[in-house]
Amino acid sequence: MKNKLTKYLTDFSKLKLTRPISDKVRVLEILGVVITGIGKFVFMDYLNWRLPFVIFTILAWSIYVFYRYKKDKNVLIDWGFRLDNFKLVLRLVLPFALFSIASFFVIGYALGNINLTWHILPLIVTYPIWGSIQQFLTIGLLAGNLKDLKRIKLSKTFIILITAVVFSIVHYPSIWLMTGTFILALFYGYVYLKAKNIYILGLFHGWLGAVFYYTVVNQDPFADVFLKYF
């Protein structure tokens, strides 16, 4: 597996964007991520417009992705929207995911918070979409742009740490969510800076998040987000 990873990294290093991204664009993208994070506190936490904010964020950033893709066909690969390294990144993430799920049930059982209902099923299907957007913003745009800034050179350790801190803060005020997302972002940042694949990160973000809510946190996001409209 190590040889495959080395070969993949060598192949990936040969990728050249048609139009090199300037530091100005990278900083603006990071600013966009920060504004989105602030919007979460305003629209999701304060105004309780959870579903409208999620839908708007997905649409807005999808439009931006399409805009960038039209200007440079290689940008999706550079961000990690790719399938050629799918199995490789899956092998990196799967052991962490299985260990995490087992830990969720142990912690949830100890806290008496396990509350599995059929609501988790539609969440497992839909949450990876929102999880992919979150990973694109925090890992792809934040960690990726910090790593590729030309005028400022930051260590990978610092980039992973600051990304994890930001991702954790966005999940305030739940201590469990802040702790879980901090650990997740530490691992995801490490994986992403080795081999970029937003699909795997987003997929497991959604699945791990769904299980985490119904075991450790004892919340029902499906009811909070969807059922209140029916």
C-alpha cells in the first residue's frame, strides 16, 4: 500500500492547473469559508433556519465550484473531486471509521444516550451530501489553500491543527460535537494532505456524523431539520 501511495503522490505532483491560482484567490476562498462559518451561527443557531441555510450553502458553493471548473478543468482534481485514488483513500479512512463507530457505541452506552430510530436511515443517505460540502470548505479550501499559499509557507502540522480548531469551533456549543469534529479534522487533514479525495471524506463524514448524533450526542437531526416542516 505504501508503494501505491508513493506512486499516486508522484503522479499527482505532475498535475498542473491550466491557470495557476493566485494567493489573492486563495485568501478570498478562505474568507468565504469563514463567512460561511459565521453564517452557521446566525442562521442555524440563532434564527434556527437549519434546512434553508444548508440548502443555500450547498447551492451557493456548488455554483462556485461550477464557475471555477469552467475556467479550469483541472481544478476539481486539484480539490479532490476524483475517483482514481478512491480505493487508496478508502483504505486509509475505513479503519479509522470502524474504530470511531465502535467508540461511539461504547461512549453512548456508558452515557445512556443511544437512541437509534429509523430516522437515521434517511440521514445516512442525505448527510454525506452536506458532509462533502463541509469537507470541501474546511479541508479542501481551508487546509488546501493554506498549504499552497506562495507568499506564506506553513507547516503541515500547523495547517492540520488550525483546520481542526476552526472545524471544532463551528460546532459550538456542543462539547461532544466540538471534540468529535476536532479529532475527525485532525485525521482528515492528515489524509487530505497525503491524498486528496473529497468523496471519501464527505461520505464518511455523513455516516460517522449520523451515528454520532444517535449514540453519543442523543440528538435527532432528522426530526430537527425535516419533520418540523410536516
